[in-house]
Amino acid sequence: MESKKDQKRKSINGADYKRLIINAAEAIKKNEREINDLNVFPVPDGDTGSNMSMTISSAADDLRKLETEELGEAANKAASSMLRGARGNSGVILSLLFRGISKSLIGIKEADGKAWAKALKEGVQSAYKAVDKPAEGTILTVARRSAEVAEMAAEENNSIEYVQEAAVREAESALDETIEQNPVLKKAGVVDAGGKGWLLALKSMLSSLRGKDETPAEEDSAYRESVVRESAKFDDFDTSEITFTYCTECIIDRKGTEPSDGLRSALSAMGDSLVLVDDEETTIKIHVHTNEPLAALELASAFGDFVNVKVENMRIQHTSKITEQEGTAATAAKEESAPAVELKKYGMVSVCTGDGISGIFTELGCDAIISGGQTMNPSTEDILKAVESVPAEVVFVFPNNKNIILAAEQAAALTEKKLIVIPSKSVPGGIMAMVQFNPEEETEENREVMTAALDTVDSMEVTYAARDSSFDDMEIKEGDYMGMYERKIVSCGDSIAPVLQALADKAVENGRVYINIYYGGGIDEAAAESAAEIFRKKVEPAGGSVDITYGGQPIYYYLISAE
């Protein structure tokens, strides 16, 4: 008679692996809010739970469409989807764990306990290699310790279920101990959010091995919207501000079989609200908001004849119709005279939000703007598409947020272009770096100069508390104004003036007296001038100066640079 140890699930194939990933995605989605609530800072942020959920869900969505029992194929598909869909540091690390797992499973029909333990170990190695300074008390710690114990368990019993049980037990212990390993977590009294997400993934996969799949999570659309767009706090945000003037739509009678991926990338770089539907045989439908409607239509005309075209000026609601005959003529003209696109030496991509901030980066020479930041970290795929849309041999990427740097670095492995990440952690840092760019200099010289410029500016932010919290002996109430200096909370309260004063004091204390204030979408110029006056009284006696600039950013009332 078999012992309970011998009755455990022996191995998995590709179909089983699909269920494991789908199960893990559902578990993380169900617990997204709980993971987010473990975030230490009470700022409205690109939260860990949301980033991990969107990352693994991109793989689950693709796996649901994949018909295979090949383990390597399923694992590779999951890893590829996660890498492209990865958002934020936690999402990128999650994708790297599964990329290492995938590499280990190549060429294997079924994975038993030893093969699975080896895969978990390779996943950890893949993640550690990508992180510049791995810290204890994080998702990396939880993943490493669970993989180490899994390897030992496989020597005792080669069933995958037995090995996964051991991995889960160790992950639970490791997660509990993160609170003691990381001083910030200890101060806040919480465990690591990313580690919690990895534990949930491991536990849900164990349930799947036992034949118990997760009930599909209901989409909490109201909550997801609040995570992505906390800017509802800015009651006075002017929705009449339109960045891209022309709503451009067309239907094309497709000619040929050329993939439309390049067209999608090019149109995405020219505007927003892009919808491109290509049946790859007869029809392409396009909708995009852009300031360059004729250029957009010229690009589209390469794929066939226009059946219908509509260009609408959204500022004045004027609609212009172009006939099918005119569209066909435009196609012919395009085929006869369009020059090949020449690659320039350098290009720039920046991640930011707010029409004022975007305009500043564009004026500095940025070729493509990715809308994103604290409340919505762009995925590796988003960054990759922007890079591919820039007609340049070398593309510098400015993440402008510490939680986006890793995703940008992963995009470098997916493009044939030379992608260089300038590790800007804030909008002021990104602006300062771009100012130093010299098109006449060599690539490495530009990299060094722009990277060095990041240390010449300090960044300050004024936002609101998303929840009650206690941090560094400060009692923070939901809705309080919060002032942060280099991402550290220095002041909070129900009035904004004292918060601004504390930031001004900190800047002068650090020898930073040249101030530029970028005011957000919910702030009028008079309020911005009042904020500037607080800084002027502090920095002008020290020989400094203050400028104010419209940023239009959500979430942050003010973004402030100090030199």
C-alpha cells in the first residue's frame, strides 16, 4: 500500500503548467488589494499588488489561448508574455523568476520534483542577476529560500507536489521574517508586499497540483480605477485641456500581408487613444488622437486603399471627410514618392504624465512620450514599442521613476537598437539629464554626463495621503498634504503652506537654492505663485531663485527640483 508521501502528484506537463500559471494569476488578482495595502508609504502609488497582477495576468490571458501539452512551449509562452507585460519592479522581478523557470524547462516533456526544484532555483538566479543591489527582506529572499528548501526536498521525494509543499512552507517562514530583515518594513510593522505575492503564487500552484483551481476573480473595476487614477482628488482638473487635437479614423481595404506591428508602433508614438484592428487579410481599422493626422494617414496608406476616412478637430468638433477616391490617390502618391525613413544617430524616450511635463520633455528633444508614472507603471512592452517607434540607432530612455527603471532595462534585451537607460528616479532628474545631452558627443560620453547630472538635483513632491499611516514618528491622516524630499516624507498636515515651508527649509539645509516648481493639473497659477513665494523667502537670502512652470501632472500638487 502506498504511503501518503507516495500518493502525491508526481509530475506536470504543458497543460498542467498552464493551469498553474492561470491559478496563480487568479490568486494574485483576488488578493491585489491586500498586497497593495502592505505598501509602506501612504502615497498614491503604482502598487505592488496591481503590478504583479497585471504582469502575471498577461501570461494567463495568452496561455488560455494556447493549445499545447508541451511543457517547454507553455513555460516559454508564459515567460515571454510576462516579460513584455511586466510593470514596476515587482512585476519585472516576477517575470524574471518565471523566465528562469522557463529556461530550465526547455526540452523537458514532464517536470518531476527534481526538475521543478531546479527550475525554481534558476528562476531565483535569473531574478538576482537583473537586480543591481539585491536586498534582504524582499521577494528575492522569499523566492531564494523557498527554492533552496525545494531542492533539498527533491532529494527526499521526487514528486512535484511534495517539493512544492516544502517550497510553500519555507516561503511562509521567509515572508514572516522579512519584517525583521528590512528596517523600513519593521518600522511600518508589515511584511514585504512582493514576497506576499510570490507566496500566494506558490500556494495557488500547490492547490492546482492537488486538483483545486482558484475560482476566477471578479474584476474590481472601481478599485482598479482608483489605483490607476487616484487623480480624482484634484477636483479642479481641467478636462478641456486636449493634448492631441485630431480624432483620426480610417478603414483600409488591405493590400498584401505585411504585418501592421510597425504601423501600430508609429501611430502610438504620434498620439494616444490608439485602436488598431487588423484581420490580416482584408481590413484594417484605425482610431487615433494625434496632432499629425495627415502624417498618420500617410503611414496607413501604405497598407491599402482607404474605404473611409474621418478627421475631427476635437476642439471645435469640426469633421472633415475624405473620399475613397482621394484616399486611393494618396496611396498612389505615397508609393511613388515616399522616401525611406533614415535612422538618425540618437533618439529619446521619456516616461511622464501631465501635458506640461510632456511638453517640456518634447521641447528638450524627446521623440516619444510614454504616459505613466506613480499610478500607472508602463510595462516592458510599452517601453519597447516606444523605443521601436523612434527612428534612431541609439535610444536613451528616461524612466523618471525608480519603479520603472527595471522594466526599461528589460526592454533593452528585446530590441536590436542600442537602448540606454538613464536611471532617472524623478521628473526633475530626467529634465536635468536631458539638458546635458550633446548630439555631437559619443554615446558613452552622453551616458556618463547625463547619468552624472542626476546627482546635481534633488527632487521634492507634494501630494496627499491615500490612507492613515504612521511613519518616522509622524501620524499621517488620510487626505493630509504630504511633502517628500528625495522620496522621504518630511512633513504632513491638513494645510499645504507648512508642508511647503518644511521642504524649503530642507532644500536650503542641503545647499539647494535654485528652485523650479512644476504645478499640477488641479493647481491654478495663483496658488502656484503662493507656493513659490514660500520658497523665495527662504532661498533668495541665500542667493537662490525660484521659477514656476505648468506641469499638469495628476496626483502631485507640486513636483519641485532643487539645485
